[in-house]
Amino acid sequence: MKKLMGMIILLVVLMAFICIYQFSTTGEAAFLKPINLANLLQRVGMLGIYSLGAGVVIISGGIDLSIGSVIALVATTTALFAAQGISPWIIVACMLPVCALLGWWHSFIVGRFSLQPFMATLASLLFFRGFARGIADGKGITLDATPAFNFIGNGNIFGIPMPFIILLVLGGIVAFIMNYTVMGRYLFAVGRNTEAVRYSGIKVNTVRTVAYVTCALLAGIAGAVELSYTGEVQPANTGLMYEMWAVAAAVLGGCSLRGGEGTVFGVIIGAALIRVMENGMNLVGIPSDWQWSVIGAVVICGVIADAAHKQRQAKQIKS
């Protein structure tokens, strides 16, 4: 809870600093303009959707590096078949079970062959990205979709962007599972001590399957939202490095890379922090070439802070 409160305070301080800096230099706080806030919430929603999946996997003690490639695969497949006159809604509905199967495959090879999640999902990152590029012949595809499909990426309800609303709905579902179901408790337990959970009779591989399937499904939904938002797909670039942003959001939001720790609300705060930093750097005039370095520095500080917190707790227990 202390870590989460620290991130909330950091987010508030960052927003206040951006506003004060802008007001002192330009006489107005462009950050607070409705159009900027709407755009910010839209981008937070899009990042948060697939970051939730990364958070669930990290809490269970794993990691999934294929998120961006799954997003590209779903977006490319949807745009490709939509160009043939098939409804994108039908295509996405067919792709989500495929995403679930991909998540099951990750849990299977990690559990059955004792592969490191890093290597298992790294292979999928390469395979799915290559597959997306192959089926599209490496060419970009423009989506000719209905207004209803475009609405999920660009619409709003009472001024709140749809991607953010989707994030809140999915976040509520995931939070309920994590906090109020037996499976949620198992996910935390597996992340904390896999062997102890196995000896207690809990099927660890089943718990891992839930984590990886959830991550892949959320990545698939994010792929549909991304395609709706942009209206086009570039197989080589769509979703590129998204898995890194997802891990960064989860870690900044309080998910420990050691597993067994994290909250849905924290992941959303982490996603908001990344997007506010990104938006703030654009508004204050920091060159885009430096933005990744700044965010990377913040992420490593978050990881170091988590490690220091763990060491301090261990010393307190020993004493």
C-alpha cells in the first residue's frame, strides 16, 4: 500500500509540475485543456489494457514478451480479412479464442518442459511478428470499418474516451478475479512460492494457464482497439515494443518482478504515469529522441526502489 501511495503522489506531483512549468513559461496550462486530457485518457486506456495482462503474468511469477506481437497479429489479421468484406467484429471474435490458445501454449511449454518464461515468450515474439508480416506480405493495410468498430478506439461516452472505459471495465473484472476468487489467491501464491503451492496440492500449471491466457486475451483486445484507433496496421511496427511498455507500467505500478505482489489499480496508475511523463515531455519541449531515455531512467529507479524495499523487509524480519 505504501508503494502504491508513493506512485499516486508521484503522479500528482508530476502533473502539478507540468502545469506550473507551462503556466510560468506560456501563461497557460495546456496540460489541463479538455482536448489534451481526453487524448491522455485515450492513450492511458490503450496502454493499460495490455498492461493488465502483463501484470497478471508478473504476479504469477512469469513474464510475457509476446504481447506486442500478439497485438500486431490480431490487428493485421482483422484488417486483412476486413478488406475482403468480412465484418471486423466477426474476425476479432474468432481471433480471441486463437489468442487464448496462444496463452495456453505459453503455459504448456513453460510447465511441461520447464522452459524459462523469458525464452518461451521471446520465441513467440519473433514467430508472431514474422507471421503477421508474412500474411500481409510486409505491407501496410488500411481498415475500411464501420462507424461502430471505429467507435471503440475513437469514440467517447460523456467525454470519456472509449479505450479508457474499456480499461476500467476490464480492470474491474480482473480485480474481482484477483481479489475475490480462489484462483486469484492461487495466482499470488504461485508467484510467491511455486514449490510450496505445488506441495499443497494446487495445480501450478493450471494457475499459470489462467495467467498466460488472460494476458493473451487482453493483448488480443488491445489489438482490436489499436486497429480501431489508428484505422490502419503496419505489420512491422504495430505493437512494436509494447511488451516493454506493459512491463514498465506493471513494475511502476507496484508489481514485483519476483512475483506474488501487485494490484490492478497499481498497473493502471503505472500506465497513467508513463503516459503523463510522455505527454508532459512533449508539452515542455523535451526532444522525442530523449523521451525513451527519461522513461527508462524512471523505470530503473522503480525497480531499484522495489529491490531496496524487499531488502529492508528481509532485514526487519531477521531482526
